[in-house]
Amino acid sequence: MFFSVQKLINEIVPDEPDPAAANALQEGLGGQFGEMRTMMQYLFQSFNFRGNAQPYKDLLHSIGTEEIAHVELLATTIATLLDGAPGYNGKASDDLDAPAAGGATPLETALSNGNIHHFLVGAQGALPVDSAGNPWSGSYVYNSGNLPLDLIYNLMLESTGRLQKCRLYEMTANKTARATIAYLIVRDQAHENAFAKALETLGVDWGKLLPIPKTHAEKYPEVKVLLEAGVHEKQYHFDISGQSQLSKIFSGPGPMHDGATLSVPEDPPQGFPVPPARERFEEFAPGLDKELLEHVQEIAESELAVTPGGAAGASGPDAGPVSKVTGKAT
């Protein structure tokens, strides 16, 4: 069972649209070492977990749950970077049936920047593909059923993912892209801590078996701020029942010998507002005409007017309930 909070796990920093950066980030979303892969790998390892070693199952489930939020963050970042075709110079007052008003070829950027499928298959939004447009594959997921093997593989996956995100960071100066990339670099480091610590509890000398690449990502300003704030030292359990045993593993000195002290906060992260996605009329999306928009607004307003005791604002006890469609008393 999962619960959703309509907030992002990290802030979307505003900057100019950048379709090329958006396509590069697709590798971090739907590539072989991307967030869709880590999300599915850790969740399936927890779903298929055998035996009663609950702290290890909680570790896999907690990180897998966090990865859902990372998929959401990356997808929203990609959509933000795609939002606004540079060739479209229309105004809000323009005729909505003429989406190219003010720009002869409003989607011309699709032919020369990034992934054309962002504009052809999606309406300036993220896709479950890698940067070359290859669909995400379930064959990426590794779940051997052997706990040490799975943990070693997960440590390798996080290490490779962090290395790849450092490359992504150096491909773009866009503030929107870099803020998300920096956050994911630091959280990858936290997950490396988690899997390495778990291996140590099993007596595995992972440092000799799998040396971690020295990315020195602290040279990136956004990463340095997050590391100084200790973002890599925390792992949220996302278990509202309060029964998670994750802290039996993720606690004490960090395994990277960098002075980190690991801890599991009691409360989940506060989150950040999800930026509203503007309608893109040059993409014919979302495609709601004036009448449909008015109808949606009517429903939204009538939902607010309904209370358990009847209609808000109704005159008298016999006014009756409010219709969810019209907002009028029935």
C-alpha cells in the first residue's frame, strides 16, 4: 500500500526552457542506470523478500519508495525544461484555435534540439525512455533472491548512477536541470551509504570488492550546499505505521569514512510545491475547449461547496444537498 503527497521531494528552480538538457535528463530517468530502474529494482527486491530479516526488507522498501519521488522529480524537471516552444510568441489573448499566432513554426525547436518524441509523442513532457529514445525495459531489474548479491548490485547501481549524474551536471548550465541533478547526486550518495552499511552488517568487506568512484562532486556549488546540510546522512522510512526497522541498519558512522553520521528521521520530508504545468496550445494539449474548462471549474467549485451536513451557504434546513455538477441545490 502506498500513499501520495502532492509535493515534490526537491524544489524545481526556475530557468529558461532547454529541450537539449531535457533529453540528457531522460538518461537519468529511463536509462539503464536511471531512476525508473532503481525504483523498480528495489521495490521488487522488497516485494520478493524472503525470510524474517525485516530491517533489510525495510531498507529496500524505503529506498524504493523514495525512488518513486525521484522519478516524479525528474519527470517534472524534464517537463519544465520542455515547457515553452521558443518559436511560439503568441499571447494569452490570441485565438486559441490558431496556436501558431505570432510564430510561423512554433515547434521548430523539435527538429534541432533534444528528442523529437518530446514534441511528437508527448506534449512537451517526459517519456519512459533513455536519452536515445529507447523504451525503458524491465530487463534492467536485478533481483537474485540472494541478499548479499542484491545489496552488492544495488551499491554498484547507485555508484554508477552518481557517476552518470556528475556527467549530466557538466553537460548543462541550466539552473533547473542542475538543481535536480545535484539533489540526486547527493541522494545517490546516501543510498550508497545505506547499501554499503547493510553489507558491512553482513560481514562483507565491500571496499575491497567494489571501490566507489571518487567523483568529488562537492566541487559543484549546489552539491556542496546539500552535503553541508547533511542530506546524504539521512534516509527516510516513509512508513506511516511507525514500525520500520530501517534504523537498525542506517545509523552510526557512515561507511565511506567521510565523517558522516547516519540517521533515520521520524518524519517524512516536508516537500516542495509542484509547479503548475501551463496549457500548450501549440501542442494541442491538454485540449480542453472553453466549454469544457468552464464545466471543470463548475465541478471544482461545487466540490468546495459540499459539506457533510449539506450545502454551504444554503438557506434553511430544507435547502437540500448541492449538485456536484451544477453547484445548485437539488
